[in-house]
Amino acid sequence: MQTFEFDLAYLLVKLESLDATSTPAWGGMSAQRMVEHLCDALYMSCGQGDFTLAVPEDRIEKMQQFLASDKPMAQNIQVPFAPADAVLRNEDMELALDEFATAFVQFSEQFEDNPTFTALHPYYGELDFEKWNQMHSKHFAHHFKQFGLID
């Protein structure tokens, strides 16, 4: 799996190569829905939204070990808190990319302003900045590969 620096400028260069007609190698998300889905994950890491733990607490340690590993996320995984057919909230891809940039900055500032902040991920439990970086890097790589943005 190709990895990348979790950096806004790099991420935007990759995402800006998408257009509304970009098709995924797997799954049913449109390119714009994928960008909005990445925004949703960034919002989750800032503590926005009402989420509950969806796995038994005794599995959290193992789930977090997966985040730290070099194993990729499985293709075609479906989670109830991220439906592929969710209604798009932006009029077009350009506005979705603007939202992405804003959400990324919000994520960065959240942890700069409060380094001990944690937020709940339904499958990985309470995550601090380091663990959210691991989750976002793995998650973004998953979707970048899905849309052919990385190998």
C-alpha cells in the first residue's frame, strides 16, 4: 500500500484530480460523496456528531492495533454511520473540496488548541491526535486507492 504524508496541500492536489464522473474501482460512492465522506470523518475526529461505540469494548485494543499497522482497510466495507447513498450536501465537487479544506483545518486546529482532546470513533473507540492521524491516513489511503489517486 502506498502511503502519503497527511498534509492538506498534498491531499488537495490528489482530490482536485477528481471530477463528478470519476468512478471507483469498487463500492457505490460517487467521487463527490467520497470527498464529503472524508469531511464527515474529519468532523467525527473533532467530536461533531452523535456516535456510540459499535464494537465490544474488549475489541478496542485490537482495533487500535490495526490502525497502527500497515494493513489496508478492506474493500467494500460498509458501516452504518457512513451510507454510500447519502444525499450530497454540496452543489458540486468544487464546493465539496472547499468543505474538505475547511474540515481539515478545523481538525488541525482542534488538536492544536487542545492537545489532549479525544473523540469517539464507533469502531476504534476514543482516539487522541496520534490515533486520529493513523485512522485518517489509513482511511484516506483506502479511498484514494478506490478512486485511483494512489496505487
